[in-house]
Amino acid sequence: MKVLLIEDDTFFREFYSSKLQQTGMEVEMAADGEEGLAKVAKVKPDVILLDIIMPKKDGFEVLQSLSESPSLKKIPVIVFSTLGQDSDVEKAKKLGAVDYINKSFFDFDKLKSKVVAFGKGK
Amino acid sequence: MTDIDLSSYKALYLQTARQYVSDIRQAVEALKLNPSDDSAITKIYISAHSLKSQSIMMGFTQIGQVCMLIEAKFKPLREQQSTVSPAIIAALNDTVTVATVTMDSIEKDNKEQDLSSIISTWGQL
């Protein structure tokens, strides 16, 4: 399972990548939306974990760009949410995100099950 | 998170959290010169957002709450390209001071300082 993690925060990037790698998943990372879009095309991940609030291109812009590509729009995108971001999650879902994970309340089993479920279903 | 996980990630948390506090400090200095500085407003918004998320995950809920209040205040400022008031700039100054002390407390004793006063300040703005 190949995961692309698009997340500007160093702490969460390191934390989530290490947790996913411990399960045997291959993890590619990008630190902003622009870098993320470049890597999607290159890496062709099974699943994308996408932060919403980022400098340069934010998560919404990434989702919009992915939806405009016939090949890339098939890749399932799970967005990261935090407290106070319910409306952002709804907006992300309208732009094509398949699910969300609240990154402030880490639940590894939930993360892994969502990544596996959506990654296999692609 | 277990105690083992907390200690494993505390150093990383402190490194990134202190960077966010530093970023906010620099942005506040920019706002003192120009209260409409879009770049500074965005920097504060994103820094508060990120520091909120990782603080809550690490169990440092007071810092998380302060950052959530700052994020909520700065989201419309960013969207509407507004001017930051002197009261908000003063609150940010105080926040940077208490956040710096709190980071030191977390490093030394694994716990936050009492942030109820700054939380109340932001709640009233």
C-alpha cells in the first residue's frame, strides 16, 4: 500500500508517516499543496492523506486540481481535520474527499482501517 | 496516547511548537508596523492552526484552546483582508510570552502553565 501524505506540519508529517510505515505501508511525503500535486503525478499513490490548511496551495485547491485530472481523480483522498473544522470537512467532501481523520485525536486502528479500505477499493 | 508515545514525540513537539511561537512573534512585529499585513495575518492563522492540532494531540489542551481562539479570530481577518486591532496585537504579544514559558514548563515538568488568563483574554476579544 502506497500512501502520499500531504501535510505542512513537520510534527504531524513525522508522526503519521512513522505510524503508517510501522504497518508496512510505503509513505511518500509532501510539505505543501504544490509539492503534493507534483508527487501525486509521479508516485501514483493508492491513497492520499491531505491536510486542508497549508501555505501555497491549500487542501481545497489540491482537491480541485485532482478532480480535473481523469487519471488522478480516481485516487481516494482522506482529509485531515482538527477541532473547529467541520465546515472545512464538508467543503472537502464536496470537492471529492472520500473521508476524514481528526488528527488531534489519534486513533491508529481507525487510520489504518480507512487507509486500507479506501486504498484497496481504488 | 500512551506515556511511551508521549515521551517519544515530546522533543519533536517542542521543536515544532517553539518554531510556531517564533513565527507568531515575528508576524506580530510585522503587524505592529502594518496591521493589515496579509502575510503576517496568514502566518499567525496557519501557525495557530498547526500548534492547536499538535498540542491537543499531545494532551496540552490549554495551549490548544488558546490557539483555537486565535485561529477563530484570524480566519475572518484573513478571508476579509482586514486590519488587526491594537487589542489583538497586545493579546498576541502576551500569548507569545506565556507560550514560551509554557514550552519550557512542558520540557521540564511535562505540563503546561495555567493559561486561564490568556484564554479569558482571547474569549473576550
